[in-house]
Amino acid sequence: MKKILIVDDEIQILNALSRMFIDTDYEIFSAENGMDALKLIETTEIDMVISDMRMPILDGFKLLSIVKEKYPKIIRIILSAYAEEKPMFRALLHNVAKLYVFKPWNNNELLQSINKLFEDDIVINSSDLLDKINEIGCATAMSENCEKMLSLIEDENMDALITEIEQDPEISALLLQVAKSAVYGVMPNTIKQAAIYIGLHNLKCFLHWACAINPTNQTSDVNGEPELLLKHAYYTNRIFLFLYEAFLHKQPPESTMFAGLMHNIGLILLSKGLQKNGSLKIPDLTSDDYIKLEMSDYKVHHQEVGAHFLDLWDIPFPMYEVALFHHRPLDSTIVFHELVSCVHIAQHYAWKALNGKEQEPVSAEVFESIGVLAEDFEKRLARYLK
């Protein structure tokens, strides 16, 4: 039985949330402040903490930051009546919670999301998956330089981060390449312009991606890069952002600018692992081969591998949900339906643009779910990609 701790200084909120769980199999605990919550966690094996943001003594940000550091396996949710820019910016940047829920909440939606978080956690952190990842050899190593850059992000020090990136030729080149090839509507001329436009949230994501694909972090027996997969990632991200801006008339959720770039990170890492052990010859693969590999099984699904690493790298929940479900956008358990659907559409048309061939069309239901006409999208995308 999973144990959930609810933390809020308002008794009526604690009571309302506790009642929500009456007909479930969860065991519920409650605390009226952060200090009491930490004391309870010390003596009880808690599986999830749902915390208010604004509380006396120890606020939700500090509480969940401590829980994240000391008890990383506990799933964390923020429940708040406020959407103030700075506190939410910091909470998102430091990924102190997997989910952000605003008061008043919908009981059914919140319960569904909680169930989903537990289910996903079982899938992407299973011992079976970890064994297969180790067997294939697709784990990545973080360079000292990238670790330093990530620490500057944790310190929220953009100026020092830009200076550090400028001193690393490989990371600098990759950042400009990503900004120019994978971001819709922007052509930065300098590292500073690219970094400021992308922002700290997404630079964190970029650095993990750069470390994963950068050949200097691979063993010397690896020859060649999965170039087609990288091109596909660039195309997917650009089309994904085009879809949001031109058709949905808004930006994707905070810190998900690179959802298209990262959606297939599991396939990239698997390809590298299989190349290292000699079972895959990357330079010989065509786009048709990669499309087939997308749907194949290397004893493990690349979606699960990607979601596992994004979670391991402390990338926000919407991003690893994209990695896990970008081939199943109509799954009823998805929390960020719009985001997943947009990446699903984008990755399909990215492959089409790369190999120039018709594929199985995107389901009309997927386009309908985001309120976009497929014919209109295809016409405008064709003009954009010319």
C-alpha cells in the first residue's frame, strides 16, 4: 500500500484532500507544517508528498528541496493557490516537484495524475529496465565541465554560465547548432543571445542532451554518430515549436522548449550502446532503417529508456512523459495530452521531411485533440520547410 503525506497549514485543505482518498488503496498521513512533515518522514516510509507552497516555518519549496535531497525516491507534488512568477520559476528550475497543481483542484484529475505518477515510476525505474540498460551499455558519463555548468544553473547564475559555455568550443558549437536548427523563429549570432533566449530551465535540458550525444564522452571504439537521429531531433523540435506558435498561438509549457529534441533520446542512447558492442553499424543506417528501429524492441523499449534517463537527469515530468508516450499520444493516462500530441505529430513529419516518403498518417484523433486541421497544418508546414 502506497503511503501519501499531505502537508498544508490549512486544516480544511488537509481534510478535503484526505476525504478525496477515502475510496482508494492509499494510506494517508498529514502534517500542518514542513517541520512536522520531515519528522514524520524520518520514521515512516512515505512514497509521495503533496505540499502546499506557502506555509509558515518551512515553506513548500524548502520542504520539497530537502525531501528531494534526502529522500530522492519520494514522489513530490506542489499544491498552491498562487502562481507567482519567481517562486514557480525557482520550483520548476530546481525540479522540486514532478507535478504542480493549483487550488481549487479537480479530485478526479488529481487522483488520475497521482495514479499515473506511481505507474510511471514503476516502469522507468524497474530493476529489469536497469539491468537491460547496463547490459546494452547505453549509460552516459557527465564531463567535469558539464557538471560545473549544471551547478551554475542550480546557483541561478546565468552570467557565469554563459562565460563557462563560451570557454567550451564543443558545447558552444552545439548550443548554436541547436538554437539555429531546432528552435523555431530565432537566429542567434552569439552564445549569450542563444543562452538568454533559451533560458536556464531549457539550458539544463540542453546540457544533459549535449553530454549524451557528444562523442568526446563516448569510448574510443565508437566510430560515427547517429547523424540521422540528431537531424530528426532538430526537425522534430522545430516543427513542434512551429505547431505551438502557428496553430495553438502560445508557447509550450515552461521548461519544455526542447521536448522535440529530447523525445527520442532513448533511441539515440540505445543506438550508441548497440554500436559500442558491435551489434549496430550506425553509418550504414538509412532513415527507413531508423523508422523501423523506432518501433522495434532491443529487449527494451527506447521510450522507457529515454524516460528513465530524463528522470535520472532531473528533467521535469512533462518531458519524460513525452519520451514515454510520443508513440501513444491517445493513451488515457497521459497528463500533458497537448504536449505529447504535438511532439507525436512533429516527429512524424520530421521523418517525412528527412526521407521524403509517405508513412502511416497521424491519426485524425490526434489532430482533433489539439483542435488543428491536418490539411491546414500540412500546407503551412510545407511552406515553412521550403
